Amino acid sequence: MSIMTREEGRQYKARWETLHAMERSELRAMSPEAKLQQTAALMRSIDTMGWREALEREDWAGHERWNALRERYRK
């Protein structure tokens, strides 16, 4: 593995910033229907990608955090 020079790092960052700007522009131009279709496709892929268990753990952790906050501020 080679070490990146400062100039290479700047170029790398500039390329990613350009990519992100293009992506944001495409998302703004996308219709709500297309966004919903993409979201539905991602949701259908949960089991295929093996994400269900991780998502359930995250959900559980979120519920625990909310319950802890609720208990703390009820007093």
C-alpha cells in the first residue's frame, strides 16, 4: 500500500465532492414516486442482504434508549 500525497488527497476529496454534488442533484430531480420505488426495493432486499437481524438489534437498542430517557425525565 502506498502513502497518498497531500495533492493526491486533495484530488481524491475533490472527486468525491463532485460525485456527492451530482448525486444530490439527481436526488432533487427525482420524483417522489421514484424515491418511494427505491425505498420499497431496499425494504424488499432486507432478507436477501442479511440485514434483518442487524436492523432488529438497532430497533431494540433505539427502544431501550427511548425507555431510559423516558424514565430519567419522568422524575
